[in-house]
Amino acid sequence: MSFWELIVSLLGQGLVITLLTTVLAAILALVLGFIGGLMRLSKNKFIRFIVAIYVEVFRGTSLLVQLFWIYFVLPMFGLTMSALTAAVLAIGLNYGAYTSEVVRSGIQSVDKGQTEASIALNFTRVQRMRRIIIPQAFILMLPNLGNQLIELFKSTSLVALITLTDLTYQANVLNATTLQTTQIFTALLVIYFVIAWPMTKGMKMLERKMTEGRM
Amino acid sequence: MSEPIVRYNNVTKYFDDLQVLDGIDFEIQPGEKVALIGPSGSGKTTFARLLMTLEEITDGTIEVEGDYLWHEQDDNGDLKPASTEHLRKVRSNIGMVFQHFHLFPHMTVLENVMEAPVTVQGRDKKEAKKAAEEMLDKVGLLDKADSYPAQLSGGQKQRVAIARALVMNPKVLIFDEPTSALDPELVGEVLDVIKDIADQGDTSMLLITHEMDFAKEVADRIAFFDGGKIIEDGPPSEILYNPKAPRLKEFLERFMNTQSSPE
């Protein structure tokens, strides 16, 4: 295997892990974000308090420390998991906390008149959220959600530090074995950019498509 | 006279320490069209919003067709705050058209009108579509069925909002300053639609308005609000041409002065 074939093969394997981590963590973050955001708007003080604690803990500590904690500390309490599971869990929980704030503020930004019209038409609270408020809030949230997705994607490079063989991990291995530091880390830089850039564009397009002629 | 469709009993409303309604008694008869006039801050909008359950009642009771709106009777016959189910059941008799339309921007005109019949009333989609199209035809906007609200003029938006409220078959329809947010040249088309509904329907109407000519034309009765009370209440000819209360006289004079154009 030639030098370049080796690089492409290893980085390719790493890229698959990076993308897999991104997709799984993003799904978890989105689900947690919506649940958390809606709970934050609950009438029940206790429910709001629970979410506030979750959000503050995960915003107030670093993602790297959370990764270490879930991967290295939880096993001491008998909770052992694979590096991939730990990575998805840590990143999903961390970004879920931020997403819940995006969801909350998105829902609160929808014109109060929409709620009044829904009450006048006798919608239940759940019907109102599902049919009227969330579809409009989602469009307002899109730019923020897009930014977060890209941040999340880039943050997956941290998972190399809990032995998950992602793109950054493989680049490190290659660097240690070949010592071609410039080429390898430049390639790494380019790959991250080439993925992140279309993501930005894609979110912009989605935004345009969803608002076309409507708002 | 038949049973009133709406009855306010000693209704009081506070916003924190500010009293906006002061022990109001009022009745609306089935099919009756009542216009509410008065200076801004006099309580007329809050009066109507209590009936739509957009504001919570502080004291007193409101009955709709003999059912309490904000209350329920327990086994001993004592009043307790209404459950959500009870509130929704009684509220289903009431509809409202807002000053700023509040159409659903993410839905087409047809979807706006169909949404509540399908989601809230559980009506069959085909039937609801037909009913919605009928209503849009009634307000003269069937050709805009597939447009989005953002593509309509203010007058058209308000006519869609009227169709959206009507398709639910409310027994009482509230209009909260339906033309105040419109450009002057668009006021007429909306008033025409409201007039049509008033003429053909047995829907009771509660119309908050600053259009005195229109109130005179449409209303069976006008109630004048001031300082959280209904000061005077009677047929348009009495209220507008033979006012008794000094506050009403003053209000009408000021109103005519600002309305008359210097020709």
C-alpha cells in the first residue's frame, strides 16, 4: 500500500466514525432539545426546575470533561459503555442543553396572536403546539439549529481523546507513524471544511425553501 | 323574550391593581347584534376578551346558553373554577375576529379555514374542505384559496379571518375593531362582509368599533363603555342621536369633530 493509499484509507475509516457520531449525537440533541424546550415552558415549576438544572450543568462544564466523565468515571459506578456510545451520549446531552434554549426561545418568539387565534378556535394546548406554534417556531429556530449542527460536527474531534477512532484520531495515528505532519493535518483541516461548508449551505437552502412565499 | 345567549353577572376584572371592569351586568339575546363603543381603555375590549376566554375573570360570572363559562357547579351546587374540558365545551359557542387578523402564516388560505374544523371539531376532511370553500366564497375569496396570507392585502386577510371564524358555526361572534388595522380604502370590503353576515345570520354579534355609521347600520343595540362600566345602552337611534349620559355626549361630540372632514 502506498503512502497516499494508506492516508486515504485510514482517514476514510475515521470519517465514517466522525459522521456516524455526528448524526447520532445530532438526533439525540434534537430530541432532548425539543423535550427540554417544551418542559421549560411548562406551567409546572418542578418540571421547569429539572430542565434548568440539566441545562446549567451541561452548559457550565466543558464537553471534554463530560466525555471523560461518561467514559472513564461512569464505569466505576458499574456503567460501562463503548467509546461510540459514550461519545454520542456526551455530545447529545451537551448540545441538547443548548438546543433546548433554542427551542424555548423559538416557541416564545411566535406571535402571541397565534395563541389567541388558536384559543378562539378552541384548540387544545397540545393541538395548538403541534399544528400552529411549533411549525412556525421551527422556521424561526432553523438558523440557530443549523449553526449548532455545524458546531456539533466540529466538536466530534474531541472524541479522539476517549479512544474513538474518528477522523482526528486517525490523523494522529498517521502523524505518529509517518511524521508527515504538514500534509496530514492540512488534509484533516480540508476534510472538516469540505463537510461543514455544504452543511451551512444546505441549512440556508432549507430555510429558504420553508419560508418561500409564506412569511 | 327568549333566554339570553350570553349573560354577564356582576363581572369584575383587575389587571394587578388596575380595575378595568367594574361589576358589569349585561345580556345578549340570540341573534342580537350589539356594538360596543367608548374611549380606549374603557374596558370594552377586555369585556369581549373575557367572553373569548383570552383573559381570566376576576369576579362575577358569565353564562353562555345558561352554562357558566368560567365556572362549574359542584355536587352541592357551589361554583368552582371550570375545568379545561368544561371551558372548552362552553367556549365552542364563541368565535372571534381580531384587529390584526392572526391568520396562520404557514398555511394556505384554504388550510387556514379548514384547520379548526378538522383538528378541533374532528370533521371529515372532504366535508371540511367543502364547508371552507363555501365560507371563502361567501367572503369573496375562493380564488385565493391556495395563496398564503403573506400574499394578501389587509382587507383580504380580514375576510379570510372572518371565514375561518364562521366555519366553526359559533353562536356568538366577536369582532374586535376589525377594520382598525386596515388602510382606509380597504375598510369598505370588510364592513360589507360583516354586514352580509349580520343580515343573513342568526349568529349573535359583539362588535367593538369606532365606525359609528357602521354601528348604526348593523347593530340592534349599542353599549357605551367608560371607566370599566356600561354607562348607557340602547338602540342606535337613542345612543347616537339622543344620548343622555354627559360622558356619552362628550364622547360623541369629540368623535364627530375628529371625524368630520374640513371641506
